[in-house]
Amino acid sequence: MHGAPLCTMLSYLLSRSFCQVVAEVNRRSYPTCGSALRAFTTSSPKFEEASENASVVTYSELKTMLSNRDIQLFDVRNPDEYQAGRIPDAVNIPLGNLEESLKLSPEPFQQKFEAKAPGKEDDNIVFHCRSGKRSSKALDIARQLGFSRSRHYEGGYSEWAEKEGR
């Protein structure tokens, strides 16, 4: 079996989100196979859009997560910015310390940040900063470390403060 037929058959067997990843890899490496897989996933956004949308938390989603207490919110701004104003329940881990902090085992993480250590499979990990740039970098760091379901609040503290009237 070659190329497109194999990829098409596999696409039916694998989950939709995984297929989108396979489709993107194949699109870059094997245009014919990628085309076949894209045909299968036409009812959902393109891989790039789906990936971007899946990684962003909106203001209303953040509010819901906070009210349900279903969030591990990490503020990657500097401590002085955090002290000047913060989103409730956010744990301050400056971007420069994030990688080493996420590598800590649960007990040292708990002692250092007085918060439960995030798990690599957790889907409620959200990073934020002032305007979305540092939290996007934090997201990249976390994903490289295996926190594949982590996201970021793109609007950042600026949007939060504006919408909350602060």
C-alpha cells in the first residue's frame, strides 16, 4: 500500500485531532497524502487554525474556568507587575523561571509556589502575562516540556483589568 490510500485508511482509524496533526506533517512532507487527509477533515478548521484556537483561552472562558475553580493559572509577568495587580488565583512564575519550575517534581513545586504542580496531561493549565506575548512564549516552553494541552490567555492582564473595571 502506498501514500494516499494508506493515509486515508489510517485517518478513519485515528482520532480527528490526531489526524489533523498527521495531516499537517504529511502536507509538509507528502502533498498527495496530505491532500487526502485534508479531504477527510474538511468539516473542521485547518490544522493551523485549530491548533491556534485550541491554545487560546478567551476572557469569557477564563471567567468560567475561574468560577468553576477548574484552572491552573500561571502569571508569567515579573513579580513587580504581579504585585501591582493580578487575576485571582494566579500563581506568579516569571517567564525566565518557567522552564526550571515546570521541571520540578510535585513536592518541591508545591513548597515553592504553594500550589499543586501541573500535570503533563492536565487540560486546565493557562498562562497569562500583560498582553499575550510572554504567555505565548510560556506556552511554547510548556509544550516543549510535554504539557501538550496547556493554553494561554491571549488578552492578558490588560484585557482582564479593562473588562473588570480595574
